[in-house]
Amino acid sequence: MFEKVDALKEELNKATAITQEELEQYRMRFISRKSVIADLFNDFKNVPNDQKKGFGAALNDLKTLAQEKFEKLIDGLSSDNDENDENIDLTLPPLPGTLGSLHPLSKVRNRIIQIFERIGFNVSDGPEIEDDWHNFTALNFPPNHPAREMQDTFFIHKGKDRVDDDQDILLRTHTSNVQIRLMQHTKPPIRSIMPGRVFRNEAISARAHCIFHQVEGLYVDTNVSFKDLKDTLYHFAKEMFDKDLKIRFRPSYFPFTEPSAEIDISCLICKGDGCNICKYTGWVEIAGSGMVDPNVLENCGIDSEKYTGFAFGMGIERIAMLKYGTNDLRLFTENDVRFLSQFKGVI
Ligand code: PHE
């Protein structure tokens, strides 16, 4: 009996388990209810009484030993699995790293800048927190123009006396304030575009947001005509979207331009046949534009007898929606990686 115990001790000391099957074999032989050790326990009743004590102790030792060895074998197997399992194929290529990309609005802004830089425009910048004069008054907004009403403009500080008092401090509602600042400090010729963030007190929906981006353009020189405006924006639309698209100028009104026109392009989705993007008209609006009102030139100290100019402004979100077929403006600010990752590699 005792020899049997010793033999088993030796056997389990030597036991190894490299695979899961070998581990299971060990468990069956030494741990399970049908193991050799369990058999010995069953035989216990046949042991002569005077040897029972010593044999019982030896059996219990053996059982503990078998259990400890089993745990060691499990440990060995799982750490082996982690580090150098034969099943790992080291020739497989690694998972690609997740690299970010430019935000779609940055891509569109950069492209707009690139198109205009190539035809001689530079880029100007101005403040987002502005006074009433640069945002409204200098741009020929009559004192009670609806755009000055609280529902459109975020006022930071309201002057006491007059509505158009330059004590009024606000978040700019358009990038036209940069036009004013530029004309105040630069002698014509001026040929510049002004990308930037603008703010309007509007409810957020699929088509409107209280914070969005514009690019405005200004060209002031002697003999600048409406034809120059048309040529420039035709060029832009064809470069930005599609060489074959159609463009139309629709008469409109802005306080700071005269005459004014809104610019439509033929719908890129239905090619002019009519769809819900173009509201079945075949046309979508991309920009406002016009010849700079002489009053605006004079407000900035530019001689309106000598100089003329054109200006235009467009929403970057709108251009991006048309370019990428996005139907909800809010997607641009929600930072959902599933949306943003679609723009990897897209120009
Ligand atoms: N500032 C106008 C707007 O925000 C756009 C515009 C700019 C229109 C320049 C005409 C000329 O709606």
C-alpha cells in the first residue's frame, strides 16, 4: 500500500501538461472522482487497523500534492497561452493603428481657401466678439433692421442709449465684420477671403445651428464689376463641385450690397430633375453676394467715386452638406467617430 502511494507521488511529480488534453489526462488520473487517489481512499477500509493512521496521513499528503501540482499545471498552461502559444501566427500583419483625419468642415474650408488663393485672394481674420458698429452699422444696416433683434443676435453687453450704439458688444452674426476691419486698415486693391465662426440665436435643427462657419470674400479695386463677381463665383462653384453644373444668380437683398444676388447651383443629387434636397426646384442656394454698397466703402474711408467692389458669403456647413450628401447639419458637431471616420482619405 505504502509503495503504491510512493509510486504515485513520483509519477505526479514528473507529470507535465503542455496541451489542454494532457491537463485533462492529469485531472482524470489524479483529481477526478475516479482517480487513482480516489481508488486508494476507497481501499482505506481494507487497511489493517494499526496502519490506518499512518496510511491516512500519507494519502492526505498525496491528495494535497496532486491538487497543488494540478494548479501549477493550469498556471503554466495559461501563461504559455498568452506568450508563446504555437497557434499564434507571427507572420500576420498587425492591426492597423487608428489614425485620425481632418474634420470634414476643415477639409471644405481648406479647399475653399485653396481655390481662392490660386486666383489671387489672401486670407484675413477678425474677432468673434464684435461691437455693433463693425457687425451692423458700418454694413449699412438701418437702425431697426430685424437682424439686430435679440432673437438673431447673441448680445454680450447692451449699451444704454441707442440700439446701434457701439457700446453694444455681441457675438458676430456673420464674417462681414472682417470686411469692415480690412477696408478700414488696407488701401485698395483688396482681394481677400475671410473664413470664420459665426453665431446666431437660432434653434438647432437639421438645417440650422446657433454656431456655424462662413467664408466671406471681398474684392475692392478700380473698375470691379458685377461681371468679375460672376466670373469669380462661376469659377469657384465649378472647382468645388462639378465642371458640368449650372449656376444662376437670383436677385436678392442685403443691406451692405447693391445690387445683391443669391447664387444657386443645379442640384448635385438629382442633376436638376427635382428631389427633396432641392425641394423639387432643381436648384440649391450656395452663397449670397453683391456689389459693395458705396455707403459701406465710405464708412471705411474708401473713396466710392474711385473704387468699386464685390463681396460674397457662404456657409461652410452648407457647402460640406452638398459636397458630401450630408442631410443633417448637427452631424458636424456631434463628434460621432462613425460619421467622422467616413472622411478618411476623402478630399
Ligand atoms: N453676410 C451675409 C450673411 O451672413 C452673406 C453675404 C456676404 C452676402 C457678402 C452678400 C455679400 O448672410
